[in-house]
Amino acid sequence: MRNKLLAFCAAATLAGAPAFADVFGNGDFETGNFNGWTEKGGLWYGYQKPDPSGPNYPADYTFGNAPYQSAIVTPGNIAVLGAANIPQVYSGNYAARINSNDGGSFHFSQIEQTAKNWSASYLYFAWNAVLQEPGHPHKEEPHFIIRLDDLTTGQNLLNTFYASDNLPPALLKTQGQYKYTDWQQAQLDTSKVTGHDLKLTILAADCGQGAHNGALFVDEISSQALGINALPVAVPQANPTTINPGDLVKLDGTASYDAENDPLDMYEWDANNDGTAELTGALVDFTVPLGWGPGDHNVRLRVHETPTDALPQWSNWASVKLTIPGGGGGDPNPTIPLPAGVWGGLGLLSLVAGKLRRRHA
């Protein structure tokens, strides 16, 4: 039997009741139901704040009675993503789908749970957003929210909002009319709120015009990060590094590596820092653009691995500096980091540098 990411509480709770324990119970949903979680939902018609801010939770949502649109799902691929072959369960036999990808009809759905006397230094969870992109105004797009509230102090620790039109570019994938992220893992530093009562709320919603849907798949909500698969590490090199416009530069990514020796099968080079690869391959020739002026210029590399026991994943971008003599400092195309700060709340959350290796029963 696989290792559990979440040790169940000795005092198990009934469905819909808050967890009186120091962790969130049934966070891997291996009970095959929502035991320990409170389900809610209703209707949503868009939010009133100016773009691009997120909705006012809970005021912009009209809560109603069951049945709701969330469900426990079993192994198999997410139907609306078709040939993309994206699994709807991250690990084990079950995961939770918040809301649904069936139709639209203004629905929103959420689950929530309170953990008393929180004792863990970190909170981890795996997530995959699957949001239909209707091209509506931002305030009416399908979206999801993940909130963590400190009930002891009344402080919001995490308030994550993403819609179908603003998913992080580094994670964004497209299949037909759907925008999705594939499975990701997040990590929240909770070491400063131990002993407090924490409430976790996870919500997903259709569009505010009623015809398009959105869902969030979640799994392995845990206080322990077991079996993390480290991201590969990109190590870009260049020869020469002192250059002039029009020069030929040899870019070399062969020093890149993976700590678990998973094979690296793709190399992408981004010469203008727009997040799009202009060159591919471990060894490539790069001609310095004639428009580059004096000063330092970063050329970025990322590498891709395909492990046998985990999901394929890209490394973070890494830069090699090329210098045109005569400049006075400043980078005309600076490196732009992954926008993990939008998860921040109080700056406590960061995307984990790695993903959980898939466990099998």
C-alpha cells in the first residue's frame, strides 16, 4: 500500500463537520467521499470590482441548497481535455473535483474544512485547473479560489484567484476551448501560525453568463511533503560571452541535470525574455540581434524531464549573461520570474520546486 500523504485524525469527523484536529482530515479523499469537508455552492453572475481584481468573497456568490456540482473522482482522464490525456486523480484511488465541466448554468461549488490547533510547519496540496475560455470580460470568466484563513487572529493567509484568461503563463496549456494547468503542487509556510485554528476553502465556478464551465481538481492536501520529485536544473553556458551585434554565439545546455537522474528530453532557449522559446536543443547557434545595444543581455534556458514514476515537468528558467562592451549597466531584457507571488497572501506561499511523484496502490 502506498504511503499516505495525510495521517488521518484519530477523531474522525462526519461528512460536513469541521475537523477537530491539527491537520485537515481526508485531504487525499481516499475515503471515497467528502467526509470531513463541508460542501457548499450556488449561483454566480460575475463580480463587481474593476478588472483585473478578483471577486469579493463571499459577497459576490449566492449560496443555495444541495445538490452541488462537486464530486469525488476515480482514476481516468479528464474527459473534456480529450487527447491531452490528463489524469483526474493525482495519486491513489480518489481525488476531488470542485464544480464540474458539464455545461455551465452559473454554478459555483466549494468545499471547506477547519483544522483546530494547527501544528504543521507547511501545508501542501496538488491542484489542476480546467477552465473553459469563453472570451468574456475578465469579471465573468470561469475561475477558482483557494483561501486559507486564520480564525484565531482573523487574518487571511492565502487568497488565490485565477480565471480562465489569466492562468500563469508558465503553467498554461490549451486543449480546444479549455485552458488548464495540468497537476501542480503548492506549498504554504504555516510555521508562524501553529496553535491557531485554520480554515481552508476551495471554490470553482462557471462563467457569469451561464454557458461555460470551470472546475478545479485537488488531491493530497497534506501537512507532509512525501515523495517530492525535484525539478530538473537548467545550466546554460555560452561561448563567447563578450559579444557584438551580429556575432555567432554557441549556446550549450549539456551541463543541465536532474538530481534523480531522470532523462532530459527537451531544451528551450528564450533570447528576448518573453517566455517563448526561439531556439530548441541542447547545443544551438545563436546570432546576436543587430538591435541589441551595449550592456548586459540575458539568454534563458529551461529543460524538460519525463520521469517513469512522476508527471513530466519543466525546470525553472536559468540565465546566461552576454555582454556588449560600452554599456552602462541595466539589463534591457531582464529575467522575469515565475509569478508565484500572486499566491502570496502574506508572502507565505510559493510554488514548490518539484512535484509529487505519482504513487500507486
